Amino acid sequence: MSVVQIANGAVPAVARRAAKRDWVFRIALIVFGVIAVLAAIGPWIAPYDPTELYVGPVNGASSLAHPLGTDDVGRDILSRVLVGAGASVFAPIGVVLLSTLAGVALALAAAWFGGWVSGGIARLIDVIFAIPGIVIAVLAVAVFGKGLLAPVVALSIAYIPVVARLVRTAASRELGKPYTAALRVQGVSSPAICFRHLVPALVPVVAAQTAIGFGYAMLDLSAISYLGLGQQPPAPDWGSMIAAGQAGLLSGAFEQSVYPAILVVVTVLAVGVIGARVTTWAEEKER
């Protein structure tokens, strides 16, 4: 394997073997894959209309007709969990995609051009980083109204500094390697160096940050929905379901809150494991 191939982000054989041996990573990958598939097909496999009232008893326990029970107005919890998975899983994916694209673009510009460009981007990142993401999301909801769109855009902006700082450091380190200077001496154009060599070399770092960022985004969006500022009733969402089921916890009707909460925790843990493993392999590659 040549120096350029290694710099282009080729995964070492040790990392591939580690992935095959790491049963925790494989389980996490399977769990997240199953949850993502259920989120995609949830509306088509839900046994009931998730917004239909009194399809079963109020705060009903698990049964053959309603495997996860029914909520405080008799709606089927399994149907609401399946349909609500779409907003709960794909909205965080939207956050990490938008923040990653913007963060990587700013980081590459700062690392490549340096000087006043780098300084200006650094100041912009510092300003955004100074405000907590959930505060930006709440302010966006106050200005643009309740729903998922405003929090998703706001959190995407709030997460840009984390991605940009990490990728800028990695990009600057990559640009300082001998192969980059060799490519320039050979007359390879700047766009070719950037997109054929630099960007692929940053893939492991970006992938690790994307996985970790998903967990934070999911928790933040669930918190926003829990506060009643995200997905609006009667549309289901795991965060809003947790909030709606609070009243029934003391009376023993735990199903409405506990099942969505378990799904949030399991999803975040699975993605966290994936992100941690990818980070470890990226560090091994650097060594």
C-alpha cells in the first residue's frame, strides 16, 4: 500500500479485522440498522392508526391486540412508536448531515487558505460555539413556531463548530504531510489534491464525529419534543410520548413513557458504540 493510498483514508487491515472480532460493535450496528429500518417502514407496518382514539382501553396493559399497551386516550402505543420513529430517528440524521457538510466545508477552507480566511472562520465558529445548541433551538422555535423544522436547522447550525474544529485540525495535519508537498511539486491541481486525497483522508474522522453527533442530536431533539416545542400532537414522537405518559407513571401505567424512553436510550447507546469504535480505528490509522 502506497503512502498516498494510506493518506487517502484506506482502512488498515488491523481495523477491518478488529471490526470482525468486535461483537459489541456488530451488535450495535445491527441494533441501529433494525431501528432505522423500522423507522423507514413504520407507517406501513403499524397495526393501527397512531392518532385514532380509544382503539383499546385507556392506559391498557400489554396484550395480544396491543403488544405495548395503550396510552391515556386509548391509542395503540406500538403504532405510535413505529410511526414516531421516523421523526425521532431521521430528524437527528438531518441535523448531522447539515452540520457535517457545513462544518467540513468551513474546515477545509480554513485549513487550505489560512490567513484572514482561517481567522474569520475561527471567529465565526467561536461565536456559534458560545451559545448552547438547545438554547438556539428554543429561540428558533420562539421565532418560527413549533415543529421539527426550526429545531433541526437551529441544531445543525449549533453543531457546526464541533465538526469544523475537529476536521480543521485533521486537515491541517494532513496538509503538512510529505505526500501533499510531493503532489504539489508534481503539478497536481489544488482541487484534485483536495477532493482526491485530502477529503478521503478525513473520512474516518468525519464518520466518527457524525456517529457521535447523532446521539447528541437525538437527545436534544427528544428534549425539545419533551418540552412540547417539537413534533406537535397528535403526530407521534418519542420525546412527546415520554412527556405525555408522565402522569400515568405513578398509577402504574408506565408503557406510554417507558417504551419510547428505552428506544431513545438504546438508539443513542448503539450509535455511541459505533462512533467510539470508528474513532479508535481512526486513531490507529494515524499511528
